[in-house]
Amino acid sequence: MTDLRVPPATDSRRADGVASSSTGRHGETGSPVGLRVAYLVNQYPKVSHSFVRREIRALERLGCEVDRVSIRRCTDPLVDPADRKEEGLTHVILERGAPQLLRAVVAALFSTRGRWLRTIRFAWRLGRRSDRGRLRHLVYFAEACVCLPWVSELRIQHVHAHFGTNSAMVAMLLRELGGPTYSFTTHGPEEFDKPQFIALAEKIRRAAFVVAISDFCRSQLYRWIDYADWSKVVTVRCGIDERIANATFDRASTSGKLVCVGRLCEQKGQSLLIEAAARLVADGQKLDLVLVGDGPMRAALEDLVARAGLRGSVRITGWMSESEVLAELATARAMVLPSFAEGLPVVLMESMAVGRPVISTRIAGIPELVRHGVNGWLVTPGSVDELMQAMREALTAPPELLERYGAAGRRAVAALHDIDREAGRLLGHMQRAVASTP
């Protein structure tokens, strides 16, 4: 039986949210970083955003002070203790509702003078071209007004948003009001589905820099911005923290188990996964398929499982904590994620980091990490036939092949997705942005 050993989690933050000296308030080199940034996310913490938490913690290990800001509180249950701890460190903008927004807008009118009128006109103009409408953009403006005195009081030097949607809009409007420089990380696919509606080019033009999580993601940004702004786009990959990277395992699993981790929604392709599973079982293939996650398609997927007579072969668990997901992977032959649209799923990195080969699709940034016949299987998105064949190969592969794929996957993740190295790159871009701004 496979044994996966994960080092215990360590947390070097004090209760007040500031990195302790043992983790390097002065960074790894011993010299003070002296940078205080705000991380701005539409909903944080969130069960599917562990990569944001890891990036923040890595920046703090390097000596950067990070204040967490969420536009609204996440209503989904937080199953991971690390996320529940982050919730206590996060400032929520819309905690007090409309009266708070109105007071902030009036206060900004008197504190920013001409910038207030110029920025609200800017927001109104952007709303005219957006699918969200002008009223929603006035709300974004009000949220920026709420942030303005807060970033001034805390002496925030730079704002970094995750995702090029709502949070990046608030960061841009905050900058127009006189706030600090900003940057944001783009993941896809949402930013690429409607770049003109979300004013993606405008956000990049006014940003200090923009992060793409993969080379493919960077190429998609190039499509929608002026060539003069290409130099602002940098690749900084999501990372795997040391606890997962150092997880050990005895050998490849010989069970008939495959694990899929992801939000239960159309773009993840779980419905095709169930169809492929039904065909395999009908052919006499032993199969234990575990879907870890929750989402809008859960009821529909449960109905598909029941109608296909797969209740003994497929189970849906709901969201799990990081340690619970790793425990599922420890007894699995492979991880499978047949997505139609993605950026570069962190769960693929996590699976490969613990030595489990993956089955996924040839889309977006996935082929930058997953190499067919080297550390996993890549299939054509939407092809049930190819998906079924890859699942069959994974389920019947000898342990030696699975171990070879697993070892190659670990090497690929170590080469591309070390969280401290990638956070160091991000911190360098932030420092240069602040240093070059009067």
C-alpha cells in the first residue's frame, strides 16, 4: 500500500500577521527588504485559491510585509485550517455595506480634489463598454475610495491583485485616485474570454507590470495590448510550497483509483470523465474514480453517476483540505483533469510534486508542465475516446512506468514551480516598480 508522508505545516507568522524574525523579516540575504504591499483579491481566502496564500507566505519569508485585502467575504465554507487562519488576517472592503461606501466616496471627494472627478468619469466611461454596466463600475470606484485612506494609513507602497477582473479594476481606480502603484496576476481563461469587456488593455497600460502564470498566458496578453506594453508582461509561475515538495511516498499505487480535483463546473470536463468511466466499466475495467470538489454541476454529475450505474465506481467527496487531497492522491495511480478551458491548474503541480502522473488536455499552459509519454498523458479536449484510452493506460500501466512518470513529474515541478524562487522574482518586480515611481 502506498504511504505518503507529508512534513507538518509550519507557520512563522505572529498573530498580528507580520513575519517573525526567524523567517527573515530581512529576507534570506540578511538585508532588509523594506517593502509593504497589499494583496487585493475579489474573495480571499477561498478554497480554490491556495496558490495566493502560498505566494503571500513566500513573500513574507523573503521579508516583504503583506496586508491581505478581500473585496467581499467568501461565502463558501473554508475546509483548510490554513485558509481559516488567513481569514483572520484579511481586511474585507465590503464588510459594512452601502453606508461605508457612500462615506468613503464623500471623504475621497474632499481629499483628492481633481482626481476624484477625473477618476469617476474614467470609471463611468469604462462601464459603458463593459458587460457589467456603468453602475457596477461606480461600485468599483467606491471600493477604491474605501481603500484609499487605508493604504495611506498603513503606508502601502504597492498593490498587487490576483486575476485581471474586478480586483484589478479596483487597483487601477485606486491608483488614479492617488494610491500606490499596482500590478496584477492573470491566470485565464476568464481574462482571455472577454478582454475588451474588462478593459484588460487599459489595466495593463496603467499598471507598473503584469504577471502571466505561464508562457501561453503571456502570449494571450500580447494579443490584446499595444506592442509598446509587451515589456510590462512578465512570467511568474504559481508555486508549490516546501511541505508538498518534500512529501515522500514509498512506491506507485497498484490500486484501480484515479483522482480528479477541481470545481464541479462545465469547463473542468467532469461530465466527459464520467462518460469515459462508464465505458471502461462496461468493458470490464476495474475503476475507483474520486471527484474531489464542489460547484454548480454537482447535482447534475451525481445524476449522471446514478443513471450510468456507477455508484460503486465513482464518488464525489465535496471540497477537502490540502492534507485530505494529498491522502487521496497517495493511494491513486494518477490524477485526471479533462478541462476545456484553463490557465495552468495548481492541482496538476501538486499531483506531480508528490509523484503522481497526470492525465490532462492539450490546452493553455498545461503542455508547459505535462509532457505526454514523459510524466503523464495529454489528450484532445472534448475527446471521450482519447480520455478513456489514457485512463485505461494509466490503470493498466506497470508500477515501473508509473514510478518513472512520477519521478519525471517531480523534476518538472521542481524546475518550474518552486514557490520561493518565483516569489523572489515577483518581489524583484515590485521593488523596481516602487523604486522607479516618484
